[in-house]
Amino acid sequence: MDPMISIHPGATKEDIRQRVWQYIEENNLANFPRPVFNRIPNFKGASTACTKVSELQVFAQAEEVKVDPDKPLEGVRLAILQAEKTLLVPTPRLRTGLFNKITPPPGATKEQLRICSSSQGVRDFSVPVGLDAKVKVDLVVVGSVAVSEKGFRIGKGEGFADMEFGMMASMGAVNESTVVVSVVHDCQVVEIPEELVESHDLTVDYILTPTRVIKTNCQLPKPQGIIWSKLDIEKLEKIPILKKLRALEEQMGKDVTLGVAPAKAEPSQAKKPTARRPRQNTQKDVGEEPKQAPKYEQGAVPQQKSRQRIVRVRKENKDAGAGGREGESTKAKRAGTMNEKGFEESSGDYSSRPKIPDTVTSLYLGGIPPELRVSELKTMLREKQAVPLRLTWQGAQHRAFLDYTDPQTAEEALTALQDLSVNGHELQVELAKSQRRTRKRGPQQSRPAQHETKTTNQGERSPSSENAKEISQNVEG
């Protein structure tokens, strides 16, 4: 059978990934989560392909099976649980260990087993398996972006499947004869040049698609452990269990010398797909934390997050324009939302936040210690009776911004917060840089500029000081 996707000579692994992702999106061959860029695609027909795993002789003989947490492999995980075999699933991005053992409740129904095979199962029905556990994995099932009939495999580019197999080999859980299966759409079976396959890459013995079962007879060896020279200190810091394994192998006298972190590509060199479909929902794969999908080319659909912000702004403008001023029901709805939350909270770069009315005055809160939580700061502001209209939290930068409805309210808050401290450490409170006349600290040296009440294009007047205080009371709840 000829491949559905042609791969041009000299293509890199990333070229092949982008080609497959783009083909699946253009031909609408995937279910949620969408788009499929930077994911193991949840292709249409995945459940049909997964049922074929029970046709393999190795499946009938297997007792313990390790299955990746990708969404299209849910059918395989369900088949394993229904066959009363031991199911092992890697922990999300290997952050808390190597893998978890799924333990369904006694006498579980098919629906309960279906839940156990999903992301909820990893959270609610699993126990961790450590590096020192005596585990013998008989079958490994992995997701792929692309595979070849010769058994060569390309993942989404982060190397977790390769590392997981290498770590299992180091702990004696797998060996060269352990069978590896991948479940993909027919279009994901492509020609992969052998020169792209590296020593740490995992190869596959069987490929399951909605229409075929392919035995690859791959002759290339599988990873026999972690090749430390392929890793760098940055990767090691992100995956604690790798550090533990490295320490164990160092004690055994093995060479655990790390490689050098590769230079990061310039932004202009990053590859982009020509088009992609907007995200349809926010449901994730089992434990999956996908990277942000590539940006769009000119003329393609904008990112969903930006589009939602545009829609929200337009809706507010529409409310304000109906009848010349914003309706009382809209005001009440907003006040009710703030009253429930106590604060309207946002995050990100202060300079890039949405434009706010001219009467709103912002305070800068600096010197925030790393141990302080945003919830604790909110409590402190309530105790000082200085609750803002909106709080922009930037804990990583040890700062926050507090928006108040007008200069007078901001000045009162500035005075109230002058002695604000955490564990004896006084915080820096002053007008935001864009609004103060001087960098000197204190209410007498940096009084907010007095804004006149302005009229909007729709004829709506900004809130007066009395209204501003009333809003502040509503925010405080």
C-alpha cells in the first residue's frame, strides 16, 4: 500500500511531523483535542485500530503491559483492563516518577473500566511504581506522529517514549525482545529514511491502523538504557526521576557524563504550518500537557485565545452602545461576579493588559517574597480595606499591580498600604510607573494625577468618586 503522505528527500524529523499534522488537519482526520500540532493525533478510527491489539499473539501471552497516556490509546488501555492484565501508564511528563499501575475497583463494570482507562483513571485509580520495583513488562504500546513499515518511529519531539523505554531497560523491566506496538491512522504510515533513526530512538514491531496490522520485522536494536550523553542538565532538572536514575548508575560505575544543551533556534527559523484548525475544546489527553501549537501564517485563522478576547471586547462595546449607555442589568451582573470572587484577577505583562478607563488608577506592589501566595495577598488587602477593582499577579517577578476605580480611591489605598509587610519584610507600594510623576515613594511625594470625569463616544460618563467607592465595596464582598 502506497503511503498517503509523500516525504521529500532530505526531510528532517520535524519536516515529517509538520507534514503529518498538516495533512490530518486539512483532511479533518482527527477528533478532539484539536488542532493536532505538537500532539500524538487522536485520529478518527482510533478505537477500531485499538481493538486489533487483542488479535496479537503477544497480547494473549502478556501479563503486564505499559501503554502511553495518549488519547488515541484509550481503547488499548480498556482492552488490557477488560482482559484483567496489569496496566502501567507513564506519569505525566515523568514529573513524579516512571509510571503508575492502574488498579480498578473490585468487580468493576465496563463503564468503570472505561473511566480507569481515561485521565481520571490515572488520577483516581493508580499507585506509583518506583525504579526499584520488580516489574517485567511483556508488551509496550506507544503513540506516534509517524511510523514506517520498517519499524522506524517519530514521536512529537520531546523524547519521552524513548526515555521511558531506556529507563525500563535500566531497571530490567524490558529487554531487546520486548514487543513494541504503535497505533496510528493509515496516513501516519510514511517513508522514514533510516539515517534519521538514532541510537536512542525506539523502534516498533507492530503497527495497528483502522484497516491493517503491519508486522515490521525491524532489525534495528531498541534502546538498552539511558544514553546520558544525549541529555543535558536542563532536561535532567525537569525530570527528577532521571536524576535519581543517574545517581544510581553513577554508584554502579557507569559513565553518566551529560551532553551539552543544544543552542536554541532563532525565532525566524521556527517552522510554521500553513494552516490549522482552531481548538474545539480544552480537554487534554491523559496527563498530557501539550506545548502551544505553532503560530498561524498570514491569512490563517488567529489563535483562539486572542479571538475570545476580541469577542468579549466587542460584546462589551455592544452593551455600552445600546441606548447610549451600558444597561443597569450589565452593571449588576458585573458587580455580582466581582462580589463572588472578591477580586477580578488577571496575569501577564502589565504593559500588555487590556486598556482600562482613564479614571482607573494603578498601584505598583513590589518586593513580593516568593513564599507569598496571591490568596494571602488578597486577605491582606481586605484587612487593610484596600481591595482593588482588579489585581494583576506577577509572582515570578515578585510584583503585582492593583487597579482602583479613581485617583482618590487609589490615594486612600496607597496610604493604607504604606506599612504593608510580610514576615517583617516591608513591601514597596507606589503609583504605577506609567501614572506617577515621580519615583519617590509615599503618598505625599507621589500623589495620583487628578483626572477629570470624561465622556465616552457613546455619551456614557465615567464613575464619580462616590460610585467608585461603592464599586470598591462590592468588590470587597
